[in-house]
Amino acid sequence: MNLAAIIDDHPDGQTALVAGGDRISYGRLRFEVAARRGALVGLGLAPGDRVAIICATNPRFVRSWLAVLGVGAVAVPLNPQSPGPELQRELAAVGARAAIVGPAGLAAFSSIDRSELPDLDHVLSMGGPGLPDSVDLVAAAAAADPVETVERSDDDLAALLFTAGTAGSPKAARLTHGNLSSNLRQVRSHPLRVVRGDDVGVCIVPLHHVFGLNGILNPCLYGGATVVLVERFDPASLLQTVAAENVSLLVGPPGMWSAIVDLDPPPSAFEGIRLALSGAAALPERVALAARLLGLPLNEGYGLTEAGPSVTVGVGDDVPVGSIGRPIGGVEVRLADSSGADAAVGDPGEILVRGPNVFDGYWDDSTATARALDPDGWLHTGDIAVADPDGFLYLTGRIKDLIIVSGFNVHPGEVESVLATHPAVADAAVVGIPHPHTSEAVKAFVVASGDEDEIEEDELVEWCAARLARYKCPSKIDVVDEIPRGSSGDLLRAELALY
């Protein structure tokens, strides 16, 4: 079964996508995707080829995603807001043979040195001024004969999604057709039917992130629902969209919910909402309680890229505030103490996950794969939780160093490496600090290589912004005399909290 077939069995006239004033039916979407499959095949792309998609949250991404899967190629969604050096590293890491670039990614992609990417045979642009030596995908699709979807097995690779992982620097998680489709079926099996065919959902989460991709978009398409695609988040505009489109599913990260409740809208704003769910990071209790005062039954879920992503869903009136719910059907979860034994009820333990939705490893990184997956198939998430007597889970912390900014994983080591390349910096360390809207923010500590007056905070932030996605960049940088390190040179990150 090819994951791209999730759009095949719905009525032609049912609305699949809404973007601005454009309403795209399932029939039209199937036709457009088939034409794009024809264009990709015409270029010689074959099953197993890695194809990057550098596009914002809009129909261009959806058509490209389904077309790439449909020809049996491996989709590699990348952040269109990333600077050129980061895109170049990611394209090189996976050996991408083609890149589909939307208007949002044109500026960054145009700065890439293609001579350093020998595998990149094709660049396809979609709208905007285009790129040198690129193919206009829209024109190519219009001239191509439609092509049928290629059959894939559960073990065939569908996507490579970059993540900071359960440990170490960013790497590409290998997700198969079986992993992603299993997770769709697992979510759909929930007794309360998380997605129904008559639902209208909103996707404001970037589609290069697994939460937006297989946590919102694909479940809605799989269920025959309508997806309203929103490229830029503004809380007031979102509430207008909720009313205008009769939205019944509203899912997003804590920052979205915090911004919404801070507007203090009337309860009538949420009368049509059937399901409200927060994910990608811990939901502050004040936000959950404020939402309930507005008549919005806001609950939490938990997942991660390596699990495709959904692991637990806290949907239902009996879910306590602060809980991420219980495991969804078909997913095994256990909490392991420091010895590896099952943690007792009420005691903290690392969340371990097993099931057909769990990925089969990181691309070209057997060492990182062995750290994340044990011989019994358990995924070690690095997240700590406790369970109550009723089986509800509560996140309490992490044993990994990851910083989570608006649901995106940031590995401190990656930011530290970039800071250390600045000529005025002799040493650097990075930690996460609480943030009311993004869950956490990145804070850096640097040691000057010479006179500390030569270090300008704004200059260092821009140095990072030229090399890293904006969400990875420090929001605050302190100059210190030294970075705390152990006798072996290991960074004592916990001691930075005392600075």
C-alpha cells in the first residue's frame, strides 16, 4: 500500500483543501497529483530516489508530497525558512537527487552551491521567478500524461524527516510507508474518532514537521475531512478562519493555544470545535485551565518524529488537566527506571515505545540508531513521565539535552558548534529556558577569545541566523569567564542554571 493512496477513496466533490480563496476537491487533487507524478517520471525519477520538498504550508506542498510518494520516491521535507548553509547540509546528508522548491524557499535555495551537491540532478520550481537551470513543475505537469501510483510495501521508505533525535545532533529519521500508515490507523481507531469525514481541520504547523505532516494533514486526508492550510499564524486571523470555515478540529502547539487564550475571546468563538488538542511540547497548565474557562475542552497528546508521531492522545472528558492521555491502540508504552525495570505507578521513568509506527532508524547513522532502538524494538525517547493509577501519563522532564521551541527540537551541540566558529568566541554552551509562548527558548553562554567588549550580542545572533533555522538561534547570549566542564572536558550543562 502506497501512503499516497489516502486520497483515493473519497467523493470527487468533497473539499480536500482550503487555502485562501482556493477550494480544492478530492477529485481535483487526485487529478493534479497524477499529473505531477507524470512530470516526475518524465524526469527519470525512480523509486528510492530522495526528493526534497522545500515549501510552505500550502497546496503546493501537498501536491508535491503525494506525487513524490506516488512514484515510489522518498520525500525529504525541509524547512523553507532555513538559511542556505543548513539546506545544503541536509540535501548533502541524504543525497537528494531532486529538489522541489516553492516561493518561500527560493531565496535560501538560490544561495546554495550546487557544485557541492553532485547527486542533485533536478531542481523544480513552483511559482515565483524560478531558479537557474530549474524545471517549472507546474508547466511540466500540465504537459505530462498522468501516471498511476506505484505500489509500495510496508518496509519501503516513504520519508526522511530531520530531527534532533533522541540523542545527538540533527539527523534524518527513516519513516516507511508502513510506519506512517500504521500511525494513521492507530489514531483513527480511537473510540472517539479523532477525525471524521465531516470534519474541518486547520493546519498551521509547518508541513516539514511530522506534527503537521502525519499529525494533522495526513489524518484529515485519510479520513476524508477538509484541511484548511494556513501559512502564517496570527491568533485573531485564526479565530476568523475557525468561524468562516466552521472548523471542528483545532490542533496545534502550546504557543498557538497560549496566543489564542491571551486574546480572551468569547466562548461563542469555539462553539463548533469538536476536538481541541495540543501537542509537540508540554502545555502550560494555565493555558489548559484558561481554555476550559472559555468552554474549550483542550487536551494534550504526545509523540515524536521517530514514532510517526502519535503515541498518546488525551481526548475525552475524563482526561485530567496536565495529562498527555493514554497510549493509542496498537502502540505499546512502558516507563523504565534507571535500571531498565518497569517504573512503579507514580514513579518517574523513561518513555519507551514499540509498535509498527516506530521508525527503522536514522539515515546512514547506525550508531545513533543503536542508541535509540534496543534489540527488543523499544524506542528510547529520552522523555520522562509518571503514570497514575488509571493509566494516565504525565510528562515530567527529559534525560536528553534537547530544547523544544514551538514543538521543534533543537540540539544544543549544533548551536554551540556554530557559535564557536565566530572569531570572537573561544567557547560556548547552550541551554533551554522557559518561554511563555514557545515552551522553551535558546539561551547561550560564550567565552570571549579576546576582549569581551568585542562581542556584540546582536552580531552573534545574526551569525547564527545565517547558518541555522531561526528557531534554533539564541534569544539571549551572556558573556561569561568560563564554561563549566568536568575533568574529561565534558560540558556540565546543569551548572549553567547557576549562572
